[in-house]
Amino acid sequence: MSLKLRYFLACFFAIAVFVPLFFGADAHAEDRFSAGGYFRIAARPDFQGGWSKLGLWNISGRLLNESQWAALEMRLQLIRQTPGTNEVWTSLHAKIEGGSVHGADLLNGSLGAFALTQLYVQAGNVLIEDVVWQLGTLDYHFGDLGLYDMKFAQIFYETVGVSGTWSHPLADIVVGFGDSGYLRKQKGYSPILTFGAAVRLRPVDGFELGLGGELFYEPSVKGSENAPHQTRFSASQGVSYASFFHEEVVRDFADTLASINLLETSFPRPTAVDALSYKLVGYVGFGKLGALKWNNLFVNFLLSHPESYYRETYNGQTFRIFTKEWTDERYQFNLGNEMNLEIVKDRFDLTWAGLFGYHFDKDDTISASERNRMIWSLVVRGQVYMTPTVHFLAETSFAQEKSLNGNLWRKSAGSIWANNGGVANIRGFEYGDLNLRNTWQGKTGFVINPGGTGIFSRPSLRLLYGVQYSNMHSAFQNSNVETQNLSNEFFGTDFSSIPDRHWHHVISIEAEAWF
């Protein structure tokens, strides 16, 4: 039984067995324990060999680009909070979530797709009045782009530790400290000390301003294979970033030796180093102005945390290549905005959202990858309320992704013949024959909202049709065979019969709700 499954079952066991025992005959037991959550499930028959998603990812909007999801969040008040007083209170929180449902996706509802993503205790008015202490997971954000389901202004997502939040009608201030090593490095755990803070200001009704940031520090630990190290080479030892990119470091180093027998004794030992990364976030929210319900603007600038090591085998010998200094200059700038408008009261709402991202890797100036790209997109959704509960939805989006270091995608099934063995240059720094991927999507259909009007009103029962056009060939997750060789039983030697796939269509019967 997997660890995730054991967590999942243990939480439900605690709810079903121990909570009633704790409460006993307490007349207010139902007030001490509460639970809520979210689910999304869809049937999307895909007749083009796809896996029930319209596109590749949420840059074209979350609608029809996300699969199944379910979340359950629970709270148990250990010491009840008395409103309007400064008495001490404390509560326990847990959240289980994941993305698979029986019969609806490739994992068929496996509980291994779920995880205990949040577990923390909150305590208020301890030592300092109006301060809430949180011990455990610390995730904090200013909000999200609803049409994209993205959180650009988020800190402490990876962090387990302690934080304090001071709240006032005009401002909230959060300060926290913890360790982010397990989520960032998984089985290669090494402590990553995390320090962060955020402030949300509400100077007047209808306006909010938020600023925050976090710093990640991974100290060097001599003797620990998971701590940050670098395998360093002199200029005469034949190793460059290209060697690292192709995982040919050992081969290129061996080519400079007088004898292959010297490889094991001459190969450089790793040098212990420290590792740093950071993230800065910002938020501006305003609304309640005529037709404008609310506008959210989010921004972040971050330096990704460096990687640890990988293994290479050469001449029957295996070496570990430590890569901190080859992976420690990967930056991102991301900006997103979402505006909600009530065009005709109780009849027509319009929401538009856009994002921009500039991602660059100062170490890698030679290869095409998603670490060096510029992206932007625009999504517009309108919802007409034919009745308070029966609505008509229409959404359109356009997205552009530009590779900054050359070609990254293919424009046709035959693009493989336009380059060398499927790559655009013989050393493999590029792929395909496109450095610009354009994607348009349209989605339309009927929505039943028992809760009434509103684009984000839930629950929603939807019957939708979606269409995508991309200049990239097969720009959706699929099971279509692309191999162009004699062993390809689907096309044989007639490679010209492999269709170019620029259009993709899906229908979707889906339900989404908060509860």
C-alpha cells in the first residue's frame, strides 16, 4: 500500500471513528467539526486519439484543458473561537486532494493520485492578541486567475514550518519560516531553509494591494550526496554546458586524457557549495465600480532552485555529475490579470484574463527548451443567463509561445524529414522546425447553475463543445503513432499518409462544484 493511500485512509478513519468519540454527547459537536471541498469530473469522448484534453496546458484557459480533480478540506476546533473576544482558540486543518476518478482518466481513480497536501494547526491570541499562529504546512496566496486556475502571487507552497498572521480591517501581515526540502527535492532530500513574508493592504473599500516574497537557502553539507555540490572542470578539460546538456560530460572529459585508465582517478570530485533561490510576488485588486465587479492583477519574479546531480555511464563506469552551477540561473517573470464585468444585470456577464511570461536561463544560451521562452495569452468568456439557472457559455482564447533559443516544435508530421533524425541540427540543440507556437481555442455550450447567475457560480453542470487550432502538429495529449520507419504497422512505407493534425475537437459532459 502506497504512503499516499495510507495517509488518505488514515484521515478518513479519523473522521469516521475518532471525531464522534471525542464529541460524545456534546450538543455543539457539529459546530466543532466542518468539512468542505471541490470536485470536477468530465466525460470527454475524443475521436482523434486524444486523452480528453483540448490542448496541452492551461495557457489557453482551464476550461476543457483540465482533467478530473477532487479535494476535501476538514477543520476541527480544538478550543472553540468566541467571536468578538481575545480569548485563546485553536483548530486542526487537513486537506486531501488529487486528480483521478474511476473510469474518467488513465489512472482510473487510483488513490495513489491523491495526497495529504495540507495539515496544520492554527492558534489565535497566544502571546500576542490578533495574531494567528500556524504550525505545519504554510501555503499562502493573494488569490488566483480563475479562468486559468493559476496562482502567480503565492508563497510557502512547498514549506512546512511556522507562521504568524496579524489581521486588522486595514491590513494583514504574514511572516513565516520553515523547510521546503522534501517537496522541492523529493527522495533527494536536503534541508532548504525558507524565510518569507507578505502584507495585504486595504486602505479603502474596493481596493487592495499585496506584496510578498520568500528566500530559499540550502546549506552545503560535506559528505551528504543530496546537499548542493558542483563537479568543476578547468578550461582545458573539454567540458562545457553542451556536454552537460547532452549528458556527455564523462565522454568529453575522457577525450582529453592520455589513457582511458586514468579516468576514474582523474575525474574531479564534487565541491560542496551553498544554493540560493527566491520568489517575489505582488497583487493589486480593485472593483465595485459600475459594471466592474472586480479586477485582479498578479505578478511574480523568481529564481528557480538549482538541481542536484545525475548519473552518466561511460566505458562500463558510472559517475555522478553534480550540477548546481549549471542550473542556478533559471529566472522567470510572470504577470496575469483578470477582470469580471456585469454587462447587463442578471442577463450577461463577461470575464477576460491575460497572462505574460518571460523565462530565461543564463547558463543555457545554446539549446531550445521551455526554460528559455516568452509566452502570452488572452482568454475571454461570456455567459448569457437565459433563466437564473440555465445559461449559455462562450469562450475564446489565443496563446503564443516563443522559444528564445531556436526551434522547439514541429509544424507537420513530415517535419522530421526537414532536419536530422528529428532534430533541427546535428548536435540536437533544436527540435522540429518551429520557434513559435500559436494556439487558438473556442468553447461553447449550455450550463445549468442551480446556484443562480455568475460566471463563477457553482455547482455547474455543463454540456460543451471545444475546438483548437495550432500551427504545431498534434498539439494535444494523444496516443497517435508518429514513428516513420518500416516497423510502423499503421503506415508502413507510406509515410506521406500520416495526417498533419492542427485541428482538435472534443465534446464534454461535466460537473464542477464547491461544497
